[in-house]
Amino acid sequence: MNGASSALNVARRRIDLALTADEHADVLVVGGGITGAGVALDAASRGLRVTLIEADDLAFGTSRFSSKLVHGGLRYLATGDIATAKESAHERHLLMTTIAPHLIRPLGQLLPFSHGVTLRQRAAGAFGMALGDLLRMRAHTPRSVLPGPVLVSARTAARLAPALDPHGLRGGVLSYDGQLVDDARLVATVARTAAGLGARILTRVRAVVLRADGATVEEATTGERFDIRARAVINATGVWAGTLDQAIGVRPSRGTHIVLDAADLGTPSTALTIPHEGSISRYVFALPQAYGRVIVGLTDEDSPGAVPRVAQPTEPEIDFLLRSLNRVTAAPIGRDQVRGAFAGLRPLVDSGTDSSSDVSRRHLVAMSEAGFVTVLGGKLTTYRRMAEDAVDLAARTRGLQAASSRTASLRLVDRVIPSSPELLDETTGLTAGEVEYAVRVEGAMTVDDVLDRRTRVGLVDADRERCRGAVETLVARTVADLV
């Protein structure tokens, strides 16, 4: 760190906002998702003066709607995309061993040998997991971090995932991958780490026009417009990238998850991996989460047309996820047991294929005709490599004197919440300390920032409504203390 605090809050934002209009940055980053935050960190760690602007809040778009996995690329192996699988395994290794071991834990993933899983799918799944373990070894990830795959008995499978139908169950294969404590929290932590290196992180500042030497922006709370000057500009706005760079073809793909009570699935200790009917390369996952929840996902559907501010799940997608899960469970999970649902849009590079599931997950880093860099595609696991490539191109084409990237060995800052005896909600375990920390350290400015992007209480409407009043009061009080 360069001595700057890593805390993000309204007081720091006010100071940084005033300074930004008068100073000349080396790099202006547009977009506050995982890619933009990663770019800001990469550039700041090279000694560059960095300003990041985000139209809404950190992790407002795609980054908070993932499956919360840091995965080694099993799906890409199944589709023959070896390069992407290798890159995923390498980046997972860095995240789990060096960059963010405090934010990621190993998660068991069980492919059950149930009557709803064909012999071909069992064989393909077991073979794929063995290949995935080879990638783990190639990336030098020790078994103490990620154990290797093993065959398990029917009794063990039922113990790990009690909801499995015992009739016809012939055990399964258990492998391991990385699971984030939370995807939105990763974004906030990366942004905080960048702030600790001097980056200015400005939420609620929208780019109106991008240029090679800066941008015209609008501050959302006042409507004031002003210019930000920079030697290089990087467009990391994900599914909105095409609105700022018309030469880029963005093909949004909607990924939907549903939220269930873990108790309805017997409180599983491992995730379930369920092949799509008739497929050996596509899966639905049932993933244990905090707050006694399980999320089940995900879909991969084209989402043409105007990009919505927040994508919405569809009933056919919800029905598909329930049907997939119920193929292996003893008692069917009904629509009335779905406690919440959410959808995110993947910012895929349009390659002209018929189906979004066939589009490559490789990322694109390109110079626009206007002279700014656009970074697009990829996935959460490989955000660091995407950021490195984007800053490399900006430095090369805009004449920045920058050191080589060092984020492969840079640990993200810790999240240390002071103990608080004040429990705000018994069901989720939300405390006053968590809310205050979100506002004082993690840049939250509103009740929605806290409920939806610093905690994940808001994924269930009933939890959101129950907690909203107390959280809103505490946010207002904490913000007032800061300003």
C-alpha cells in the first residue's frame, strides 16, 4: 500500500470528487463491476494515478448475479476450449492461494449417480472431473487447497446431499472447486485494495461521452456535468460497453438462479452438479449459501434488445431449474418453495453463433476508433487477467510509463468487522456492525447498497422487507456521522 486508507465512504467520495475535476489522471476506468475494479487495482499497483467511475454502485450489474464460484473451467473442457480452461485453473490458483484466500473456500460438488443421470453423463462427468484435476495440478494448486475427485458410495452421497432420491442411487463422484463468500463482496474488496493504493473510486458518476483523453460525466445525486481528463481511458462497462463503443458487438446472455431454503433440501454440505437432460457439457448446480439458503442455477439464454437496468428471471427459466433439480431429489421442490430469484447478463462478445451457450468465454481487449480501450467478455474467475491485458494495451498505445503488472502476487485487503452485540435480524443473522462497516468502509451509501450488494439479504424479498426499516435508519445515521 502507498499509505492511503482503503476505506470507501461518503466523506472520502466528496473529497475525491472535488479533486477529480481539477486533476489529470493517468487512467480513467469506466465501470465498477469486477472487471473495472480489477483494472483500477492493476493500474494503481503499477504506480499510475487512477480514477474509477461507476454510474450506480459497485457490483450493481452482472458481478453480483454470478453463481459465486471461482471455477477451474470444467465446462470449457467439456466444450473443447482448452485455453480458457487452463486460464481459469491458473487464475483460480492465484485467487485461492495468494490473492483472496480469505474470501474463497473449497466447495465439494457432487455428481450423483441417480436414475435421472445416464451412464453416458456419469462417465463424461467423472472423466471431466479427472481432467479438471490435471488442470489443478498443472496450475500447482495443492490438494490441501483443493482436494482431488473421488468416487463416493450411495450412503456418503446421501449424507452430503440428503435431498437425493435414494431409489436407484449408486453413489457419485465428488470433486472440489472454489466458492466465493460473496461475489459482490469481492468487487468491493478489490476496489478497496485499489483505493489503498491511491485510486479514486467514485460511484454514482455516469459517463456521458468517452474520449481518448477523458470523459464527460454526470454526478447522479446532483445532475452536475463536468469533464474528467486522463491520459488513457478503459471502458469496462460489461453489457453496456456497446453504448459507449458502437464498434463492439455485445451479446448479452441471461443467467438465472433461484433461491431455496437449505432446510427444504436437508441442509446439504456440498453442492449438487446435475447434467442437463441429454447433455454431457452443460449443468445445473445447487449451491449452499449463507443465511441458510441454496441457490440453484444457472440458465444460458440470449437476451436481445435494450439492456435493462436490472435483468429479471423468467418463469420458464425458473421452471427449468426446478425440473432439473427434481430429476435427482426424492421430494419435488415446488414453485411455492422458491424464496427468491435473480438474473444477470453475461457480457459475451458476439461471434455470430446461433446459441449463446456456444459463444466463447474468452475476453476481448481492443482499442476503439475513438482511442479508448474496451475490455469485454471473460468471467469473474479471470477478472485479474482481463485487467492486466487491458492496462497493458492502454500503456502501450497511450504512452504510459507503467511497471509490469504485479496483481498476481498482491493480496486483497482484509474485511474486519468490529463485533456488535446488536442483532438486527434473527433469520439472517444481520448485525448493526455489518451495516455500519458497509457504510464506513465498503462505500455503501443507501439501504439498497447494504441489502443488495454488501450483504445478500435482498435476494429474498421477505428478508429484505423485514430488515429494510432497521437498516435504512442505521444507514442514515452512519452517513450523517461521516459527513
